[in-house]
Amino acid sequence: MLDEVKAHFRAREGYWFVPKWFGFGATPVTWQGWALTAGLLAALVAAARLLPGGVPRIIVCIALIAAYGVVAANKTDGGLRWRWGNGEDR
């Protein structure tokens, strides 16, 4: 079982994320994926603290999350889609 888990968290060359076993989503597994995730969090905190409240803050946060989602979807080994947890979906 441990070998199966370790194998799941290895992405092929050029991919930064692996899909979750069950459900929709991805997990960063390379330094690039973790850097992108940390960069998103830092940008969201900066936007929340530095931008004036209301609509500008919301628009910037939505744009940041959308950009992250596009990059994560393109860099996920196997793509983003619903998975049932049987391990054959990758």
C-alpha cells in the first residue's frame, strides 16, 4: 500500500501536480507546483491587504485564482476531472 501511495505522488516529466485519488482537484508534488501555490497565497494576501475594499479586491482575487486554476489544470498529470478513487483513472 505504501508503494502505491508513493507512486501516486510522482508526476511524469513536465507536470507539477498529481490529481487527487477521489473527487476533483490536484496536489502539488514538485517545487514548481509548491512555488506556484505559495505565490498564489502570497498574492491573495497582498491583494486583500493592499487593494481598496469591495469590487477591485474581488476582481483581482478572482483573476488570480482563475490564472492559478488554468496553470494547475495544464500542469496536472492526467488532467483535472472527477475521479472515483480506484487508481485506474490516471
